[in-house]
Amino acid sequence: MQLLRRVQQSAETMLYSLRAACGYSLTATRPHRGDGMPNVTLNPWDNLIEALTLLAKHPTDKVYPIRCECGHGSLEVMANPRRFTEGELAHLELLGFNHDYEERFYSYRFGSGINT
């Protein structure tokens, strides 16, 4: 239970850092479809919170966990893909985060590009 709380606090810290960097205020809930899986068609903030909460379980850089590769239009989260289960990796992919099998996940959905 303490580990879960630490993971949640870590995700909240990352989220507040990201929010401050982007200048957004955040007021979001996390609705589910009823089977425990998030509905990825809802508010992207909900999906980002869900992904960051999961990614915070296995960080590779505890000082600078989030990076923005503006030249590539991607948001990078420093987490170890090898530590996640296949189900978690599939879940993160649904939420918009892919991995490079090294030490990071990246998202073009939450990157610096504008998607319409």
C-alpha cells in the first residue's frame, strides 16, 4: 500500500511539473468504461494522468523524468520498458505512449505538435 502511494505521489509530482511547464490548470477526473480500463476517447488529460501514474512505477531518471523533444514533436518519459508487463505496455500504447526498449517511453500524442 505504501508503494502504491509513493507511485501516486511521484506521478502527481511529474504531472504538476508538466502542468507548470505548459501553463495549464488541471481539473480532471478519471472515468472508466466499467471494466477497469480507461476510456481513451475521453479528455486527453485523463489519459495523460493514467499513463504518468503507470510510468512512475519504473523510472530511469528520478531527477528529470520528463523531456520534450520539440524537434521531433514528442514527449519523453524516462521509464524502463523492460520492467513493465506486456499488458501494461499494451495499455500505455493505447494511452499514446510507445517505447524504444531502452530507458524511455515517448508520445507524439502528448508532444509539442498540434494534432487535429
